[in-house]
Amino acid sequence: MSFVTCPIRRYHPAVVAQKASTIGVLSDGRFTLGLGAGENLNEHVVGGWPHVQQRHEMFEEALQIIRPLLNGETLTFSGNHFDVPDAFVWDRPERPVPMAIAASGPSSAALAAEYGNGIVATEPDRRIIQLYDDAGGAGQPRYGQVAICYGPDEAECRKIVHDQFRWFGMGWKVNAELPGPDAFAAATRFVREDDVAEGISCGPDTDAHVAAFQKFVDAGFTHVAIVQVGEETQPMFLDWAQDELLPRLRGL
């Protein structure tokens, strides 16, 4: 699953559909296309970053293009932001690639219910799940994402998280607008280690990491992706996850 792809600036929605369908074939139908409205950091390399209202209009048009193409249709589309003349995808899996759409409020939850086959969120917010269900998404997958930092030294893990993930608590209304590393550094210069550790579990305590995961389960998420913060801790994380963490999570 892509977590998540932006189909409105760097990548044209028809190209996203073609690539997703090809991955669907190569993965024997196991791929899910995660989609969202993107962020300035990644997308401004091809030009100015549009206002949020325009981005959301572009995103809905992109969904109107991608969905029929993934369903195997030949599409001609003319919108305010995109024009697609007679597009189709060459590689088609037996089952159309499902789409999961990132959401944070009523409008995006409604888009996810109308065009997608699931919802994506990075906070254990029961409200967004309820909005999605009320808009018609009941019974569909709900994908969450939890960040942790596992390691033998909690103090060192806190330093790693503060160095690499202290932007995490600012929310997407801020993160989507910042154009580069200098802007992120300036926006987070008053964030303390304690502030970051309140939202991201750190250290060797498996119970603490399970509790962070459990928040998403309790909020109604059906799938949860785990992000391990820190390149230097990845090897030990993988061994620990296989031996200790995953057996605990499968028992929830």
C-alpha cells in the first residue's frame, strides 16, 4: 500500500492510475493505492503550491479520473484542473486496485466514502471514523499509522524522535504548507523532547508500544501501519517486532 500518493502536482492522476494498476498486476492483486492531497515539501518542485481550496478541488477531480481508469474504463475527462483524452490502463489485475483516501475532516471523509474503498488517518481519532461511516463508508477498511521508536535506551530514543520526528504533532494544516527543511526546523524550534515523547512511545518497553497501537484499535481502525523512527535502530527493531511485538499485536 502507498501511504499516501499525491495525484495532483508531480504526478498526473492518469499516470498514477496506470502505475497503480501495473503494481496491482505485479503484486498479484495485493496492492492498495493510498491517496491524499499532498504537502508543499514534496510537490512544490514542479511549481507553486496551490491554496488548500484549490488543492481539494484538484484532488476530487483526480479521484474522478483514477477510479474509472482502475475499473478498466477508457476515459475522456475535462475539468477545471485536468484534461484527459481517451486514457486507459494497459495492465489490469483481475480485481481493480482498491483506493484508500487520507482524511482529517468531514469533507475528506465524504470523499473517501464516495470514491474510495477505505480511509487513511495518522491519528487515533474515533471522530474521523464516525464521519466516514456516516458518509457511507461503513464496513470498509480503516488504515491508521502509529509512529514509535524502539531501542534499548529510552533517553536515546527520545533524542532520535526529537531530532527526526518533532514535526509530528503540528498537524497537517501546518505540515502541508511548509516548503522545506528550514521551514520545518523553524516551526518546531520550541518543541521539547518531552513534547514529542508524549505522542510517540520511546524505548524498550513493549507494553508502551502496544498501548500506542491499541489506541487505533480502540478508535475503530482495522489496519495499523507502524513507523519505526530512526535509521540506526531499524535492524534491532525488525528482530524485536518479529519476536515480541507482532505476536502481541495479533492477540489484540
